[in-house]
Amino acid sequence: MKIYILNKKLEGYDYLGCANEYDSHTLLGGFRGTSMLDNWKPIKLETYEKGLESDFPGFPYPIFSERSISILEDLLLDNAEILPMIHSEKNYYAINITRLTDCFNRDKAKLLIEDKYNVEVVKDIQKYSFNKECIEQETIFKLKENLVEIYVTDTFKNRVEEAGLVGFEFHEVWDSEKDYSLEEAESAMPDIQPIQDGDYSFNEAWKMAEQGEVAAASGEWKIKKSKDGQHMIIGKWTGEKYEYLIPHFVPPVLLDMEWKIVNKEG
């Protein structure tokens, strides 16, 4: 059995944004494992970048097409809230994962922990481990140690692929048959080679990359100036390369990361 981080394909696919900028601010702090249903009001979307139609389109938060919902609804029930959005052409739904699994094995996992204001904060999971008998009952979930990423099992992945849903990517993080070593887990991430010392906040890194001479990287993310020098672009590692897009909203997960200054190439 395998566990994957659920990613979306960005390059070449539709990218959506909030029609009202105020709505983007109302979403901040949400989609972190707790219910949003009682205060939810459908948010109007616009297609910011037209590309290939996607069942999991680009947006700072997870949204599924109506086709995705029809195929995956039974896997989402009891694990997520399906929240309606408004779009002039298509039906989309925000997906708020509320299932926090107890199957994560912290004793065998490798966590990067920071003591912040006398509270332990998990900054990164460098090695994953799950209790096999427990995790076999899961389909889609989040971890208390990482409320940003969405995790899925083979059951979810197989359903997506058998139905031919497009826009979904799956980044493998754990296999019950081998339980990744730290070296294997790290090799799945991009190799970050800093060209100068120091860690930078997102705002500091953005300003430095905005000058056009360097880029900034953190985990699976990279920010830099486009080749034509007209836009800032954000890239996400797919396992083989970075896929870039022009951001209309910065994913909130990037704001709390520490960034390294790197070469623009790649």
C-alpha cells in the first residue's frame, strides 16, 4: 500500500481566481482540518488563465470539477466538506478535508521541529511512517503534523486514474512494503543548491528574486522572474522538474517558509 501527497497539474491547465479580491482574504486560515460549512458562502470564480480543462484546476485552495465530485463523492463523504463555488461556465466545489488520521507513526517518522513561543511546531516531515493496519482504512486525509498537504491512498489514486480525471498528480511519500529511509524521502525533493548563505522570509526572497538575477527555493517550491522579465512566476516540483505559473494569489503555505537564494535555471 502507498500514500501520496495530492498535487494538481498547473502548467497548461486552467487557473482560476476569486472574482472579488475580498473573497480571497476570507479563505485565509481555512482548509486546515476544521469545519467551514456553517460560515460558508459560495464564492464567485473567474478563469484567470485559460488552458486545458481540468478536473482539479489551479487555485490556491483545492477545488474539484462537478465530474470529479460525481466520481469521488463516496470517498469524500465523512472525510471532507464539499463547498459550492460560482463560475459563469462550469460547476466547481471547494474541498475542505476534515479527516485527521491517527495512523501517522511519529516514533518512526523523521520530523523537523522548531520550538516557537514555547510550542513545538513541525516545520517539515522528512520521513513518513504509518501504521499499516490502520491506514488501510483511509482514502483521503490530512495529518495533524501537516495541515496544508492533502494525502491519499491507492484507493483514491486508482479511482481518479480509472475514471480518466485530469489535472491530478500524486507524489508518493510512503510504501508499506519498504517504509522509506530518510535518504529515499529526501531524494524525491528537488536538490536545492544555495548560492549565498542565509535563510530568508518569503517577502525577502520575493524581493530578491524580483530583481531578476536570482531565484529563491524552499522545499518543492521555487520563485523567480519569467524569461521575458515581465512577471514573477511560482514553480512546484513534479518529481522531475518545476512547473511554473503566473500567480494571481500566493499560496498561503509559502508565506511561513524559509527560503534559500539559488540560480534561476531550472
